[in-house]
Amino acid sequence: MSIQEIALTGSLVLLGLALLLIVIFGIKNVVSGKHELTKILVVMSPFVVFGITFGVTGQTTESALTTLLVLIGAMVLMIFFGGVRSSFKF
């Protein structure tokens, strides 16, 4: 086993451990009331959109571009509806 393989394996293990701890402490903070679940779901939405597009297309690059376009479209719609809402005082 070369040093590159050891370094790559070690970095992947540390990355996996960090993601696991983020999930554990995120759940703990939601349960204790420090964070709102809706805000966390908004942050997770790009991952959900990417997962759906990857499941449909099966290609990483096409899924990434589709996710980008979907999120840009959602942003434009949110800006439009926010402007309409503030204009008509809903």
C-alpha cells in the first residue's frame, strides 16, 4: 500500500466521520430546539434535488447542471414572488 492510498483512505475516513458528527449534532440541536427544522431542510434542498436528478439521469455532470438550473429557476421565482408580495402587501 503506497502513501497516496493511505492518505486518501485516511482523508475519506475523516470526511465520513465529520459528516456523521454533523448529522448527529444537527439532530441533537433540532431536538433540543436550538435550530429550526425548516431552515435545515432549506439547506438540504440542493442535495435532495441532486439526488433526484442523479436518480433520473444516472450521470453526475448532467445531474449537477440540472440541479444548478433548477435552483437558479427556484431563486428567480422566489425573488419574483417576494417582489409581488411586497408590492401588493400580502
